[in-house]
Amino acid sequence: MRPFCIVFAPLVLLLISAAALPQSVASRPDPEIAKMAKEVSAKNIEATIRKLVSFGTRNTLSQQDDPNRGIGAARDWIYAEFQRISADCGGCLDVQKQSFVQPAAPRVPQPTTLTNVFAVLRGTSDPDRVYVVSGHYDSMCSSPTDAVCDAPGANDDASGTAVSIELARVMSKRRFDATIVFMAVPGEEQGLLGAAYYAEQAKQNKVNIDAMFTNDIVGGVTTQKRSPFRNKMRVFSEGVPSSETEQEASTRRSVGGENDSPSRQLARYIKEQADRNLKGFGVMMIYRRDRYGRGGDHIPFVERGFSAVRFTESDEDYDHQHQNVRSENGKFYGDTPEYVDFEYTANVARVNLAALAALAKAPARPRGVGLQQGLSNDTVLRWEANTDQDLAGYEIVWRDTTAAEWTGSRSVGNVTTYTMAGMSKDNFFFGVRAVDKEGNKSQVVYPRPVAPPRTAAPASRAQ
């Protein structure tokens, strides 16, 4: 295995006036994202799902040396598919296998080799900033340790793996400022094992994963076609960070912010981009880390301090998840392709694409964002200067403390401090994001409380 390394390239900071900031571009659909969204193919997604199902079982404990059945056959096919996509774009993807030996665990009776498969589309101007999109390619029957039963796993989670592969096919034809990793992992049903290994290696190697999406059960089960939520998918995001220290928790309790973790900001960004770029299909933000008492592959990432969310269909059917394939009393059980709505899955892929492309085209998030403490009905924000070569400036956003999404925004130019006159920090939540010359916007950064500087020039002030 080759280590996944990203080389930092120094960039030049450009200074422009507030008058030069684009004011309305970002509210219109992005034409390049619209082109890519049209290229997402439900037929390709169907073909991928059916191919993965054809391996009979993809249980993590199943055979790894049979070319036709088991998780090894699925692993090798995914790797070859990423290689084929890379060949079509002139070798633009770095396709890798990341293997490790998982020791015996509650759902792993004996040490077992697991292999993450991923394709890296390296960024052009900011390759150190990384976005990961993933699905898990393992499957299970009623028992996660049954390695021989048929476990087609069409929805859970051939659908999410198909999204990752289809995004690689479409997005590899373009170039982005930041790096995108298209990934498929095993061991999810055994305890999020493949994702945990990747996340831990990223943490140890100090990889700057700015956001991670896991797609898990995104097939739009056909038994729920009449649901009133059929034109939406769910995005699960945690409020209080899983990696929060006691000191950070104490600060959060003193100023608020239970609803403003980096992962919650990511969910808002995803919904914003879906609303901006897609018609007829959108996002339901769910204020939970995952479904009630359950978990997915984004959790190892948030536990290690990365922002990450889970994408899942709006309504699930548990007769077609984690079931031995069978008929009982005239009723069919099993996760087979006829219960997957491939166009629904394609729409989920389009939501992923809109957010991923916007993130990877946009500047990096501002660093060191702070909200100045003190008794005042004005709110003073400050941050460190970005080094993106196409930076235009910054935007301050705000919302009522009970609002789910950012409702107000103001372009403030290429400054590093700004005063929101007459807007009390007690009455609103604020955030800061960077904007480039084409109007691409970074994720919002929620400010931490900071002391007033001892000596400083007067802050720019709202008129």
C-alpha cells in the first residue's frame, strides 16, 4: 500500500476591496455543477448495484480468494472499476488499496484482513484540503458473523458504494482546488472497522480532512414510494462534537453553540447547495449523529475531530435490511435489487455532488474565527487571513438563536475584523465564511469567544 500523502503548496494572498465582492452569483445555480448533475446516471448506478449483488455475499468474514463470490471478489471489482475510471481521465485518479489486519473482536471471531479501496482526485491549488465520500461495500444477513449465507446488500450498502463510484466517474472529468477521495470500505457491519482504520491513519498523518460524507442505505426502498418525504433524503449531523474536550464543553455551555458543531455547519452547507443547485429533490436535516441508537461510518471521523455526516434515504423498510433472503407466510424478506429505486439513488448522488463540488471549488474555511467578549450591543468578529490565491473576501452570516439555517449575510470585503453594529451577540448566532472571486463560498465557521486585543486599529463597521 502506498501512503496517502498530500504536499502543501504556498499560495499568494490577493487583496481586493469590498466593492469587488460578488453579491449575487452564489444565489444562482452553478452551471458547472448543473452539467455534472445531469451526467449522473441511474443506469450506471443500477449496473453497479447489480454487479455487487452478483457476488452472492459481501460479508466481511466471507472468502477473499474466490474471483466470483465473497468480499474479496467485490474488493477486486471495485478496485478495477476505479482503475477503469482513472484510465478514462488519463490517469487522473490515484487508486489505492489500504489493507490491515483486524484483530479478533465481538463480531470478528478471528484476525481478518480488511481492505479499504479508494481513488484520490488531487486538488490543483489546495491539495492539502481533503473531502472524503464513502459507502461500505460489505453486507450481512440476519447475523453479522454468518459468512456463508446469501447477503445481497443491494440497499445496505451497494447503493452507497455505487454513489461513490458514480461520483468518481463524473467528477474525475473536472479539476477542483481541493482533493476529493472516493472510497468504499468493509467492516461496517462488524463495527465501522474499515472507516475507523482510515480515519485513525488520517489523524496520525495529520491529513486535513475538511469534511466526510458517508452514504449508507440510500437506495430509496421501493415499498416507501408513497411517502410524503419521497423527494428528500436525510442528512444526520451531531450537535455537540464527539471529540469535545471538557474545556471546550465548558466554553460551549457558557456561550451557546450546542447546535453549531462543524458537522452541523456541514449539514447546513449541504442543504444550502442542494436548494441552490437541484430541483425536485432536497435535504432533510436531522439533528442526531445517526438514527436512534444506531451508527455509521461517519462516526469514527467525528470521534477524531473531523466534520462528517451520514446520508440515508428518507424512509427505511426493515424487512429489506439485515435479513436472510426468504419468504414467510407469503411475505418476502431480503435486501435485493428489486427494492432499490435507482433514480432515487441517483438523486442522492446529485446531492453529494453539489455539496462536494461546491466545497472543493471554494476557498478554505477561515481560521481562528473569534467573537470578541465584552459588554456591548455591537458584535465584533475577527479571524485570520486566508491564503487562497483567488480569495475575494469574507461574508458574515447570522440567524436567530432558534433558526435552523443561516438567514442573513453580509459581504464585508477582504478584512480580518468586522463590527456588526446594533446586533447583539446575545440575540443572534454569527458565523464567518470565505468567498472567492467566482462567488464560491466555504463552510461557515462558528466563532469561539476571544478577549479584546490590547491594541488594535478600529474594526470595520457596518454602515
